[in-house]
Amino acid sequence: MSVQHAETAGDRPLIPRPERTPGALRAACAVVAPDLLVAYDQAKDQALAEAVQHGSLKPIHAYLSHWAALIEIERHPAMAKAYHRAEYLARVATTADEARTHLATASALYRDAAKTVRPE
């Protein structure tokens, strides 16, 4: 995922936090990470198909949680930069230990974002 933010707002969010609904998350994605729209739509379609197949709303809740966390990261330019840098460095790492270090950074940022948007 290589997403560039057109404007930098420092640590301030680029947009208000969207509601945790498919439409609101997609609209936010279109603003803060338009390159991810195709992946967003594919994830939504897959979650709906799995929900129907298994007769469960768990896939939909998982998709909403995941994308709410990703949008939370993308709303904050500094966090998005650190997250994407860590993902990139993990991909180009020359040793497993180096990759693990960068993946741990990306994972920590993702967990923090997920915790922030977790429904109460």
C-alpha cells in the first residue's frame, strides 16, 4: 500500500472520524486514501458474501472494524506516513529480524488505531 497524502496537516486529522458504516467509511476512504477504494469495495463484497454463506454478521463486523482502523490511520498524516514506511521497510528488509521489527511497528500503529475506533 503506497498512499500519498496531498496535504499535510501535521498530527491533526485530515477529516473528521467517519461513522462506522459502509457508506461513511467508503466516503472517508475516497478522501484520505483514494488508491485503496478498489480494495475497500472488494473487502466489502467479500464480507457480505461470507456473511450470507455462513449466516453470520461476524464477517461484516470484522470488515467494518478493519477498515475503520485503516481509515483512522489514514486520517492522520504523521501516523499514515509511519505506518506505510514500516510496511515498506518490512517488505524490503534483508533479514527476518529486520522485517519483524518493522512489522511490529506497523502492527502497533494498527492496534492503536483499532483501539481508538472500537465500538463501545
